[in-house]
Amino acid sequence: MSDNRLISIEIDDTTLAASGPEAEHERRVAIFDLIEDNVFGVTEHAGGPYRLGLSLQERKLVFDISDDAGAPVHTFILSMSPFRSVIRDYFMICESYYDAIRTQSPHQIEAIDMARRGVHNEGSELVEERLRGKVETDFDTARRLFTLICALHHGTGRGQLTN
């Protein structure tokens, strides 16, 4: 197993708002999946494994990275502005998806789910782009990080993953 990986992920509880059961489940699954399988290497650093703290501070996304012993490695602060549109679209499609699960046919649910995955992929590509030159990652890791970024953004009151 490579040392360029995450072994721990902490999300700042003060920036997380109460969310519905679907959103909470997505966040827990994303963290579990990230710990189980990820590619995460800090550029120009000797190597991991790493611990990641995610938070929002003054409308900026903070990646607080430390080594396995907890010693600081690097803190990256990214503007949330590039994420806002795709996150808004993701919240809207998730709301439609969860509504459809309760009322629509399997074919309609599948169509909405395909759109949801497409928007999620767009957000994942944006995560990869914004981390380029700072953190080496793969697409699956970026997907799970996007889910966690959405959870943080949910806490700002600007959108919802569910009703």
C-alpha cells in the first residue's frame, strides 16, 4: 500500500449543519471509502500517510494536512467560488433524486441518478483541477472529497442535499 494516502479525515463540526439522513449517510460513506482506498500525495513532500482536516473559514475551503503523527505538513486554502455553481446544481439534482425515490418509476429514478452522477463527476473534476500542483490524487478520491466539500457547503445554509 502506498504511503501517498489518507489515513484520517476530520470535518470541522462547527461548519457542518444538521443534515438529512441521506446527506449524513453520503458523508459517512465518503469518509469510510476514502480511508479504505485513496490516492493523496502532497506535492514536494516526502510522503504520507496523511491526516486531513477539512473546514470552511471565511467562505474558503481549508485543507489542513498533517502526517501520521499529527505534525503539520501543509495547509491549502481554496476559494469556494469555483465550486458554487456545481454544488448548487448538485444540491438541486439530489433533491430531485430523493423526491423521485419516493414517487417515481424506476426508469425515472435511473435517469435522474445518471444526471446526479454526471454533476458529481463535474465536481470531482473541479476538485482535481483546484488541487493540481498541490496534491496528487485520483478521480475516485476527488469524487469522495467533492462529497465532503458539499457537506461543508451545506453547513453554510446556501443549499441542501436533501429536504
